[in-house]
Amino acid sequence: MIHLSVGRTEEAIADLTEAFVNTVSPYSAIGHLHLAEAYMQAGNRDTSEQMLNRSKQYGLGVAGMHPQEREKYELVLNFLL
């Protein structure tokens, strides 16, 4: 997440992909949301949408979501509109 906050999108994508793609964990849903955000920052709409959809498949829901995560979720949704 530090990579994303300082604009190092490629590093963020690499780290998040290694941590969450092809891996199922209790953090898979939120990890894929972060990947959707990283791809959004990279301007890659299609992959951002794929990662957001995958996060939903892993059970991402807005109920009970931390406000900072909800903000990221809404940013990705607006990007995809």
C-alpha cells in the first residue's frame, strides 16, 4: 500500500499480485480491491474491473468496510463508470 500512496504503481501491482493472485486467504477480497485501485492508478480499466469483480467473488461487501477502504472502493467504482 505504501507503493500506491507514493505513486509507485508498478511496484504496487507486482507486490499485490504476488500476495493475492492465485491465493485464497481471509484477505483475498480486500487484496483484490487494492489491486483494482492499483490498476486504476495505472489507467488500466479492464484489469481494474476484473480485480474488483474478483474481490466481490471473494466476499467483498461495503457493510462493515473500514471508511478508508470504502473510499478506495468508491474511487474504483467511479473510475469504472
